[in-house]
Amino acid sequence: MSPLDSDLDLALRVAAKADGVSLSGFLSRSFGVSRKADNSEVTEIDRATEQTIVDVFAVERPKYSIFGEEYGVSGPSDAEFQWVIDPIDGTTNFVRGVPVWATLIALVHNGVPVLGVVSAPALGFRWWATAGGGAFFSSPGSNSTRIYVSKTKTIAEAHVSTTPNAGWQAVGGIPKLVQLQTDALRARGFGDFWQHMLVAQGAIDVAVDVIGLQPYDNAAIYPIVQEAGGTITNRFGVSDWRADSSVSSNGILHTETIARLQ
């Protein structure tokens, strides 16, 4: 039994509770949308979902701190453990009615993400992992399944997902992303959390995220990709969940992918 088992059970229970709030809001289509200082979209459903999560964690783990996208940091300032929360990753999809969005919950221990839960209720999918405990996936009507990255050996055989944005344009990276797409067997743009979960499942081989990420975009993703046997780093090849970029792969293709992005 892992010392993280009870925290994982709690995180999964909280994710289910958060799903009830977010999915109800998504299906109702009755929410308002506003813009934050960075021009990103936010809805009252984002805030309500995060508040639901925080309320439970504050009671059940009072010695842990909490870092959420919408409400910032709370709890003990010297905490050894910190929950890191993105209540709705993929808010633009949520707003437009695209079902590809998820609640991301991570547990960070002394600066290292050791637990990740990604719950996408509109898809009916959930992924989770703990350090040393493996990565898992579940869908409606199925038991949880342990997941592993692919064994694809070359970019020419690979399925890749890239997410060009203004951040990549600012560093001159768009032509490099286009070349990666051109050289791959298949190129798609799944975006946000989903591309990294598809890497973890072995459904695709490489995922290159936007430049402009926040720590709560990455924290839950890291342990899931890693426990599935993959590699995840920033665009320079450094493992850093606080970085503003994220590249995941099956590990075999990682060095070449990073080199192509420089």
C-alpha cells in the first residue's frame, strides 16, 4: 500500500464532486463569461468548481496548502504538501460547447508533483497516477486500466499533436512545428490536457503544448505521463512543471523532438 493511496482516494472523490458542478454548468449553457487580466476566459463555473474542491481539501487535509487558478494560495505557508488545481482546463472549449475540457488536480510534495488526477466528465474519461504506483485510465462502463506510452521509434512513424500559438510565433517556432508535423506520419492539434493524456495512453507519440502555460496547467499532467513510462519537459528539455511550455512524448522520441524545436 502506497502512502499516497489515501490522498489519491480523496482526490478521486473530490474530482467526482467537481464533475457534478462543471458538467451541470456545461450542459446548461447558462453561464456568463468574462476576461481575466491576461485576456483568458473565465466563467462562474470555473470559480464554483474550484470552490467545491477547495472546500473539501481544506477540511480533509488542513495541513496541506492549496494553489488554485482562480483563488490562488491558501492554507499553511510552510506546508510539505500542496494541492495544485485547475478547475477547468480548456475553458475556451467549455465556453464554445466543445466537450474537451477537464479538472486537473495534483498533489505536490516538497516541490515535486507526486499525484495527478485529470477528469473530463463531458467525455466520460478520467486519468490518474501516483509516484511509483503507475498510471490509469477509466471510461464509462469499464474498469480502470493501467496505461503505457507507445513504442514508436521514429518521427516518420509518429502521430504528433502540436499547438501553435502567439508564444511559439514570438520565439520563431512556428516553422519548426510545421516541419515536425510534415515529417510525422500524422499530425493533429488535440490541445490542452488531452494531447498529453493521449501520449500517456500510447494513442499518440508526441505532444507539443502552447508557450504560455501556468503551473496548474502542468502539475497533474507530469506524474501521469511519467508513470505511463513517458517523458515530459519544457520546450528546452528540462523537467519543470512550473515552466511556461510543455512537451510530452513516449520518451524514445523526446531528444529528437526537443532538438527540432530549438
